[in-house]
Amino acid sequence: MRKKLLVSLTCFTVFLLLITGCGEKPEKEQAEHSTGLFAMGTYITLTAYGEDAGTALNFAKKRITELESKWSVTNENSEIYQINHSQGNSVEVSQVTADLLQFTLNIAEQTDGALDPTIYPLVEEWGFISGNYQIPSDEKLQELLQNTGYEKVSISKNRITVPEGFELDLGAVGKGYTGEILTDLLKDQGITSALLDIGGNIQLVGRKPDGNKWRLGIQDPFGEGTLGVLEAEDCAVVTSGGYERYFTGKDGKNYWHILNPDDGKSADSGLVSVTIIAKEGRLCDALSTAFFVMGPEKSEKYWREHGGFDMLLVTEDNEIIVTDGIADSFVLNDGRNETLRVLEQ
Ligand code: AMP
Ligand code: MG
């Protein structure tokens, strides 16, 4: 399975591709406006429809830059950087950062620490921040794991305290929350139709301007191209996969960027990709990362206990598991050899 992942050429792939409608000319009031920027370590494309969409997208871009400047792990002025260099002192942060961190800690607790925003020292050691990849020794991993554990993060109003040596990383949730924030911003600006692609984290506003649902290609985690097509509207669709960012070690194995907080190594749960579909982008982003660590059985259990979202899981042995809420909206491409299993509530 890991060998098949080598087929993927880029280290960081946009894994949800918009399948465009053909031939339809938008009417004047539905004029398409599109803009792109590099931020949050990825390429972002924002597309919105309507006469005022250009102005609305400019507001959206500004908001992305603001959020990035709060959450960046490398920008010395960011709130996260301040926390990561606080030497055990508390740091006052903005409401939006406190909200995101509180949400992340809640999901960390609900997933028994599969999602853990204190994982940053490990992410850094593996080289996923600098690009200088290396395989740390087991001793090094154990040493760094001493400085992790979401339970030790405290939030009191907007004051965040982490023990000395702890460092936070909102990389698993920030892009999803950004999509959610931008959706509210665009709706406030009167936009009723938009597609936001934040490095493959998709947030949809309403339907396509022609009134049809959006059609999204779900990236094939085993190679290039897509697995199938998902129809969706007014929601977020977020995928986590090992193929997005990985390196091949000197031992010939692939090591990817989603780590199991129990041992500090690339998560090896039997899943090769996880797509979550829900209204809230932050929930989709948090759960897609957590489920990639948890594997199919625990993910199904979480879904049955909590609900409120749909999911599409791809296992390393070619099974696609979808929840009943999207079973009729997902169509597997012709000629695929995966088996499709539907989970009924
Ligand atoms: P995503 O692409 O949303 O699945 O997030 C992956 C990113 O989150 C990685 O690049 C790391 O920065 C960070 N990360 C890796 N493993 C975890 C984890 N178990 N919990 C929280 N964040 C993680
Ligand atoms: Mg995520």
C-alpha cells in the first residue's frame, strides 16, 4: 500500500478537485469572481458569485491574512508563537484564537487525545515544518512526548497557559475554522454562492449559481486523479490523508505528517484517507485528522455516539466506508476496484 503512495508526485496535493459544470454562462448577477493567495502553508482559491463578490472576496483575503498572523507557528509576532515561547507564563490571545483552542481541546478530549494540539515538538522533530525530514530515534520521541498532552493546556477567559517546553500547533484545525469564518463573512456580505478551497479543505456557500449542488471530486489516496464524485451544498468537505505530505526515509518507508500522539510516529490506523462532511469547517478539520489516527472502528463508534456529520473513509485494504447521510450523494468512478460499505445510523 505504501508503495502505491509513491505514485503521488507532489508532497502537498490539493486533494479535492472541483469538477466544473460545462457550457453554462453565468447570468450578470451571478458573475464569477475568483482570487488566489498563498497562506497558512498552502494555496487558497476563493470563488464567489454575484455583482458584489469581488469586494466580498477582498474582505475574505484580508481576514485570511489576519488569522494566519495569529496562528502561524513560525511568525514571531503570532499568538501561537508567543504561547510557544512563554516559558510557562500565561499569554492573552484574541477571542477567535481562544475559541479555536477551546474547541480543539474539546475534540481532543472526545477523541481520547487522537487530536492533540500539543503535538508540535514532534511535528517539528520529524522535519514537517522545515522540510529537513528525519526519522527520530525512539529515545528522542519518548523525550519529546514528555512535553505533550492536551490536558495540561489551560484556558481562563482569553489567557492561555502551557507548561514550559510545551508548544501548540493548530495546523489540524486552523484551515477548517478559516473556511467557516469566511463563510459567515461572505454571507454577511450578501453572497449566496461560493466555493472556498483552502488547500483542499472545501467550504461551500449555498449551491452553484445555476441552482445545482456542487460536484466535488474526492482525491484518490492510492494515486493521482479521483475516487469518485460527491454532491454537496452549503457545508464543509475536509479530507486528511497520508499522501498529502510525506517523505520516504532511508529505510525506504513513507512517513507522513499526521502523528499518533501515543507514540509520536506517523499514524498507522489502517485508513489512507478520511473525508468529513458537516456544516462546521472546524469540526470537519478536527475530526478528519483525529479519525486518521483512530482508524475505522473507533471512527464509526464516534459517529454513532456523537452524530452531526457524515464521513467517507478509505481503508488500506481498498474498502470505502460511507455514512448513510451521503450514501446517495457519492458515486464511485467506473472501473474502481474498491468495495463500498454504507453505515446505517
Ligand atoms: P490535517 O491536514 O488537518 O489532517 O492536519 C495535519 C497537521 O496537523 C500536521 O501537518 C501537523 O501540523 C498537525 N498534526 C499532526 N498530527 C496531529 C495530531 N494527532 N493532532 C493534532 N495535530 C496534528
Ligand atoms: Mg484536520
